[in-house]
Amino acid sequence: APLYPASYHNAISVGAVDMANGITSYSNYGAGVDIFAPGGEPENCLITTIPQDEYGYLCGTSFSSPLVAGVCGLLLSRHPEWSPNQVMRQLFLSADDIEPLIPEHLNKLGYGRLNAFRAIIKPFDPSNELKARLNVFSHFLTDSTFGNANDVFEREETIDLRLYIQNFAVVKADLATFSISSKSANIDLVTSNIGHFYFPADTTLQLNL
């Protein structure tokens, strides 16, 4: 489930992966996570500085998040004129796609795994679009609007579908469209497309189909 304030669109929500690019046992994932970075597992943690001027091994998203913050700092040192949105776009568009490595978490891995080298050397292209980050968190079917309101979906009856969708995009959204389809030959979609409509980042929308 999304956690706040990390999931607000003005923040970058960071998850952790292990050496095999798997999601760590302690990390969150899903629509509210923007990007992943190494965090280590208890049996294979990250080396870091510790008190008394020593090095030690520790794990956690507390180590993943500073890696992302550090790359943001590097980007701003090279491009001090960039806005926060430009930094985030570069960070996300240069990330490694790890969904093929973790197919069981499809559409739950944000923009991928942090790639510091590519973020620094990749030319910034304002025309590149970030993929949609939408989550259908609730839906409701009823025959009360167009049917006989007995909550039994009968032949030749028109059903009202209501979807509640949250936009987890980090940057400001533009016009959006939404469409549905059916694999059943027995269902005729009266309304299959809605849009264009404005869907701002970090907002929730109700769609009636």
C-alpha cells in the first residue's frame, strides 16, 4: 500500500533491490514507489561508514534512498539550471527496466532501478514521456442506473461501471484518456473510451462507464 509522505508527487519514493535485482524482503513496492536502488539483504548487506571512523555492513531502504538523492545532487551539479521536474524526469527515464527480471511484480516497480551512469551521460530530451502511473484501487458495478436495480446482472441489461483511479505520477499530468475492452462476445460496451480529461498528479478520479 502507498505510504505517505513518500507517495506524494513532490517526493521521490524509493524501494530496495538486492544483488540479483529482486525486491528485498523489507521493501515496499507497487504504484506508490517511483524507483528502486540497492539496499541489500541481511545475508548480503551494503558496506558503509559507521561511527568511530570505521566501515560496516548494513541494509535497508535508508541506504537506497541516499543513493537516489546522491544522483539527484550529481545531476544538479552538472545542470544547476534544471528544475526539480527535469531532475526527476532524467532520473526516471535513465533507470534500468527490471520488470522482465521480476515478472510477478509487473507494473509495481516504478520506473525501474537507479542507473547513475546513464542518468549523468544520457542527453536530456524533453519530448520523452514518462509512462503512466495509475492504480485502480476500487470499482463498483450496479444496475440501479440503467437496469431494474435488483443487483442481478441479467441478459439485455445495461450495467454501470464506476472506477476509482489514483494517479501516482511524480510530475504534473496533461490530458489523459481511459479505455476498457472485453474478451467476451456476450458483452457489448456502450462506452469504452473517456477523454481527453485533465488528471493531475497525486489525485483521485471517479470514472463512470
